[in-house]
Amino acid sequence: MERLKLAALSLSLLVLIIPLQTHGAKVSGLTPVERIESLYQRGEIGKLQYLTYKRDLLIGPHSLPPSVLGEGFRPLKCGTGIVLEILRCISDIPEELRPDFLEPLTRPDKQKYFDTPGGYFRVHYDTSGAHAVYQPEVDVDPADGHPDYVNRCGEYFDRAWAFQVDTLGYDAPPYDGGNGGGEDLYDVYLHSYYGAYGVTFGESHSNQYPNRSGCYTSYIYCDPTYEGFGYLNPLLPLQVTSAHEFFHAVQFAYNIFTDGWWMENNSTWMEDIMWDDVNDNYLYLPWFFQFPHQSLLTENGAHEYGQFVWAQFLYQRLGHDLLRTTWEYAINLQAYYAIGSALLDFGSSFDAEFEEFSLWNYITGDRDDGLHYEEGANYPKITIMRTHSSYPVSGQTSSPNPEGLASSYVSFESLGEEKHLLVRLNGSDEALWGANLIGVKTGNQYSYTEVPLDANNYGYAFIQDFQNYERAVLVPAVLTPDTQDYPFGYSAELDSMIYAVDEDFSQNLPRDFALMQNFPNPFNARTVISYQLPTFCRVQLEVYNLLGEKVATLVDGEQNPGYRTIAWEADDLPSGIYFYRLTVRDFARTRAMLLVK
């Protein structure tokens, strides 16, 4: 990944990277969280048992009935959501039982503590007993009276502060007034919960940032050994957990009541930005790519972590400032509206970006073209709802139905006949829809056609000369922000009639010439440039250095109307500022980009 530039911090330990090979594995059945919630919704357990199961999933998962825990249990990525839910529902618990729920959520007493070199954290730990840290007797790097595992923990949290607060510009977590020791130090406890990598606990409202009703102090638990988490080297899960949980602490400075799915999307994405080589987040990708019909708003203990690709998508499309702006809006708005407001500030909209996001999610695995997700080749492939290889296709309905802020994928295979493909869609009248048709050619070459929909959510689109394609993929997306499911119907046929570029078709083309900002920017050797053409025309796309010398010609020829993307490799050029210029008829636009090697 072309990573954001981290603040300069030296790490004194080289760790062995253990590749994770399960990111493409199929997942089946319900998560433990879904099982517990299903039992409660069906009336088979009451609220107290529901909360008890949630608590036990966090602090002692193997005490749960097998019917709840399921097979192959893996610790939760994060226990923060469960803790917040228990605290919200504490009044539903009989007073005499509340200590059983609150005691596991309080700050534990520890044998020792370590103040980190960066001056921001106090790490509390044990060297003996049930919560003793990994290799408590190893104290060589440095030999300072603290186990090396504790030193590494301190380094990782110092790095998280330097990157998230100092480099990215987020607000720091509010001070806790001396709770845990040290008024100006943030407390991290190496304490095992067995059921989660880590937890961030909201403690009390803070007035450090005025007019923020959801601004809360907090403290963090990280596991002291990560035994049983599937790693030979416990420093790897400690690395990603420090990034993940500290970003929750940052989020609590804005609004602790922000939707949990957006919190987890962001914190899991932050792991990938800060610790790109660990890829623990890959373990959760199947829960997103295998279930594209599930809402963006889903919180089931797995989907919200695999959905870090939504934050990654927004970052690649519009940059990190967009993500930080969403948190500024989240002080007073729910996540959906905070994201939408930020997107408006950046010249886009939630609906437009979600439709584009649904297209990107098809182009992963061996479908990757190198122009979308930076690590898309490593992601699983999205589940195709249905594939058709005989025509006409008629009377088809969705199964499963996509939920609000979710999508479906229907594939139509080319038969090699010299005909054109016409696809019709009819979405439920109860939802707002968007839809696109992806044309797939050999070598992972893609074209995109919007399916314009009328007031009744009916529309159609076509691909001319379908024999030149391997397949086409219909991608209907529900833009209504809820978790209800909405059906759609569709049909398709092959026709030898020549479709003219009429008014309906022209709706799918850009209205104006445009040259977009390259991504990533700054970049190291490789970047991607996008532009759009409303008509057939001659196109020149050239790159110049600061002296005005042309160093590359990327396009010089006639092109059809549409949306274009081209990659530029600058391996042989030195670092510096370069300009790329699009010239089309009487339109000319120049943008700057920064090459950093």
C-alpha cells in the first residue's frame, strides 16, 4: 500500500511477519453476536440473559453454550461495542446484579507500570499471575527493569499518538484528571479479556473540548500475551490493536455515541494504514465480500471490521482530510449524515460514492485491474448472486434481497454472438436505488454504464457488440439508509438491432470535460490519473517537470466518450513536483502532483 507518511519513530525490534492465508476462506453460519441477538429477537431469552451472553462473549467466551458460540470461535476484533452496549443498558440489569457486569469493566489493579518515552502513556502490567505479560523475565531491549513486551507496547502506542494526532491532525483523547495515575498520561492496561484483541472503555464526560456532549475520557485494555489468537509472534496483534484501540480513544474525543459500525470501519482501516504488513484485517474481509447484500450499518461482530474497505475507498477517492472531516461532523450527527455532510464539502455525495463503492467491490482478487483498491488483488471476490449464460432472461427476482446501503451482483456471460445485450431492472418502490452495468473484457478491462431509473425505479441499459466482452455485471445498490431488505426484478436479452447513441444512452456519459486529481498524491513511482470525455475527440495527456520540459506523453489520439483512467509509472524520474495537462479541443486543464521516492 502507498501509505500515509508516518511520523519518524524508530522501532528497536524487528518482528517476524507471519502471513495470514485465510482472507479468501469462506465463512458460514451466524456470528456469536448474531446468534445472541437472534435469540433475543425471537423471545427465547430475556434482556438480562442477552446482556449476560454479551458480557460472557467478551470476558469468558468458552463458558457460552456451543449453540451460541458456534464452531471455530475466533476472538472478537474489538470489545468496545459490547462494553458501550452494557453501559447503555445498565438500568435494565437488577441493581444487585450490576456489580457482576460493572466489575469487569473497571480499571484493574496492576503490579507495575511503565511511562512511555513519548510522554503520553502509562502502561500498567503484571509479571505474575493470570494476567502476566508475555515473557515477563525478558528485559534486554532495553534493559530498563521492564519486560521487552511492555517496552514494545509503549513504542506502539507512542507511534499511534504521533501518527493519528500529530501527523493526521485528529484531536487527542481528553485527559482523565489523574485516574489511573498521572494526570497527563493515557492509561493502557495489559489485561486479558480472552474474547477480544482489545477494548477501549469510555469513562466520564469531559469538558476539555467545549460543546461536545459525547466527549469522554477513556482507557484501554490490550491482551498481555495474545495466546490463542493464532499468532506465533504476539507483537503482531499488539501492533494492530494499539492502532485500533487508540483510534477509538480519539473517536471518543469527538462523540462516544457515534454509530459503532463507523467506529469499527475507521479503527480497522487505521490498522492497515499504520501496520500495513500485518494484515490481520484480512481475516474479516470474507464477512463483507461474501455478504454484499448486508447493510453498511450492520454490526454483527465481523461485518463491520471487514467493511474497513469503505473507509479505504473514501480515503483513496477523496483523501484523508475527508475522513477527519466526518468526525468533525460526527460531534453532532449520526455517522450516515456526518459522512454525507463531509462528502458535500468535498464536492460529492453519499449516494454517488456508495454507487462507486459498489463497483469497486467487484474489482478484487483475480479481477483486480490495479486501478482501484491498492491491495485489491489480495481481497476476496464479491459474491455473485446469480450467473446467466442463456438468453432471454426473464421474470428473475433477487435472492437474497439487498438491505439498505447494500448491493447485489448479477452476471451475464457473453456467448460470442454478434449481438447487443439489453438489461432491465425494476427495484422496489419502497427504496431509493442506484444501478450500474459493468462491461468486462479480457485482461480485466472494465467499462461502466449507469442504469438511469425513473420515479418507479425502472430502467435499462445496454452494451453494444457484446461479443467483444467476456461478461456484463448488473450492480443494483439500495441507497436508503436502513437495514430493511428490498427486492428487485430484472431481465436480459440479446438483440441484433443496432442501438444508436440516443438521448437515453447519452444520460450515461459525462456532461463536461474534466481532469481529476491523481491518486495517490504524493506518490512513489506509480500513480493513477482519471479524466472524462463527453464526446468523441482527439485527446492529449502529457506530463511536464518544473522547467516546463515534457517528460511523458500518456495519451495522444482519438478516444470515445466516457470515463477514462490511466496509470503512470515514474520509475526513471527524480523526486519533485510534476504537472500533467489534458488538452481536448478548446478545453485544457493542468494539475500538479508530487513524486516522492
